[in-house]
Amino acid sequence: MFPHGSATLADLPVIPIDLESFAARTYPTPFVHVIRWTKIWGCMPVSYNYATRRYKLSPFLTFWIICSVGFNIPCFYDCMLAYISGGEGLTLYVMILIVFVMSISAVSVHVLSVVMYEEWADFLNDWMLFERKFPTLTGGVHSFSLAVPLFNSIFICVAFFVVNILNELRFNLINEDGVGRMLSLVYVYVIYSYTLSMPVLWVVMASKVFTLCFGHIRHELESILECEKFGERCARSPIQKCIASGDINRLQEAVLDLRRIIQKFKVIMGPFMLVMVPHHIISLICFLYWTLVSTLDYSDWYFPVSFGLLSLQAIAPIFCGAIYSEDIHTQKNALIEPLLTLKGTMKEQASKRQMDTLIDHVKRMDAQIEGRGFFVLNKSMATTVVNTVVTYLVVLIQFYGSGT
């Protein structure tokens, strides 16, 4: 045959083979549905670039967000005029308050989306890297069953929107309020049902994804423990001991990477939660007040049903976000027990120190969503919200009783 040396082979040009370009384009992250939902309602300015395989700022989505901000001005102006012309007393002030808060909240969500575009891109790009780096720890994140809670939440948002619009349409036709007020109310419900639902939907989906990853990590830890790789058999088998050490190193790296991803997600969600939670608290107080007042003052079922649905829609996101946020923290804490058990089976001090480091990282990982340090989204906060709402509601009812 033809003789050749190593230098000849080294000088051969590299032939790039991009197999992914021939395959069907699949969506790069399990957050596909919530990303699309967020883009539709003008809350995400980044999109996936197939050429660079990274998330980047999209000029079109940025323009759409700016348009979404502009849509608030005339719609809320018309809506407020309609309410001012038809109300009086405490009810008028409460109505103006909720319209003002809703307008400020919607504009804040749109503006925060543009301001935090780099954080959005970093989070999604880091997740893609984590998924490629640890495929066994992210298995199943693209499954349909994982996104079922997200689909249920979106369906509930759509159902609330449809029922409220039909209710408003009936009232509008009876009183002949005109097309302008109806269009204004449609946009109000679009913001209330869709735009402001974005942070909670992200918490729901991220909770399912992160919880699944923690479950895979726990499963691998239990597999290592069952094999007793750090027991007596490891002392007589250097190869087995090397494999076990490699598994622990890999899991430690995965925990650290997942911790960084969760922290980046919390940085994004913090400002949104700081807007969303106070908005829903104020909305819940106002809508419950109107539900009680309308039940006492009106014979028509329109007002109690309408405001009752809006009250339910105000409290549901807080409890939903609190439950799923706490679920991430619970699954994270579930890793500590197998880590401590695995540490107890180790014989070498170096391995124990390595395990101590991993346990310390898991314990210090704060996986619950927060509102920029003002509150932590968990079940305790949800019960506190209920107590606060009841207190303010009693005060409003007392003012209403003294006025009548």
C-alpha cells in the first residue's frame, strides 16, 4: 500500500460534517409552549437563531413589545372614562384604583421584558448547554406529560377570558354602552388573563423541568448507593472505585450547573413577581369588595358572577405559583438524604470531603422564587396574602356600611 507518516495525516484538512443541518428542526428547549405564549402577548424579546444555535434579541419581537405598551394608553383611557361617568362614591375610587394598577402592571411587564433581554437569552442558552452536557439528567423534559400542568393553566386562562367577555357582552348589549367601552374591556381582560399570567406560567413550567432534573439526580445517587461502590468491594477494585468517583464528580458538576440556571431564572422572575403579586393582591381586594357590594345592591346576577370570577382569577395565580415554587425547593431537599447516606458508606477522607462539598452546595441552593428579596413565593406567603386581603376587605366593607 501507500506509505504515509503521521505528519501527512495531521496535515489533511478537516471535513466539517453538520448532521444537525440535515435533520428536522426540533425546538431546542422544553419551554417551547410557554415561550410562544410569552411572545404572543409581548413579554419576550428574544428568539432562537438556528444559524448560531443560540437565543438572541429579535428586532421584530422588540417592536411588538413596544406596540403592546402603546396599546395600553387609549384602551385604559376609554375604560377609565366609562367607569368615571357611571360610578360614584367609594365604588368609583376602587374602580379607578384597579384600572390604574392594571395599567401600570401591564406596562411594567412589557418594559421589564425588554430591559431583561440579556437575562432571558443567558438563561435559555445555559439551559441548552446543560441539556447537551447531561442528557441522562434531562431525559423526559420534552415529553407531553411534563407540560400538562402548563396546558391546564393556559386553558383556565382562556376559559376565564371567554366567560368574562361573554358576561361583559351581555351587560353591554342590555345597557347599550357602545363599542368603545366593549373594546376597552376586551383589552383589559386580555391583560388580566394573558399578559399578567406570564410569570406564573413560567414558574409552573420551570418547576416541572427542574423537579424532573432533581429526580434524575436523586435516582443516580440511589443507584450508586445500591451498588455500594464506596463499600468493601471498592477497596478491592480500583476500577470500580474510579467509576464511582467519576459518577460523583459528574453529579457534583451537574448540581452546580443546575444551581446557576435556577439562580438565573430567579433573577428573571424576581422583578416580574414584584409586579404581579401586588397587582393580584390589590385586584383581589377590589374584586371581592365588588362581589359583596353587588350581591347586596343589585338584583341582576351579572355583577356577582363577573366580580366573583375575577376574584377567583386574582387569587389562583398566587396559590399556583406558591405551590410550584415550593415544589422545586422540596425536590432539592430530597437530595440531601441520599447524599448523607452515601457519605456514610465512604472509607476515604478525600471522598468524604468531596461529598461534604456537594452536600453544602445542595443545602445552600435557594430554589424558591422570590420577589427581589421582599417576599418568597411559597405556601406561607399565600396564607399571608389571604390574611391581608381579609383585613383590608373588612375595612372597605365598614366604609361602605357607614356610607349607606
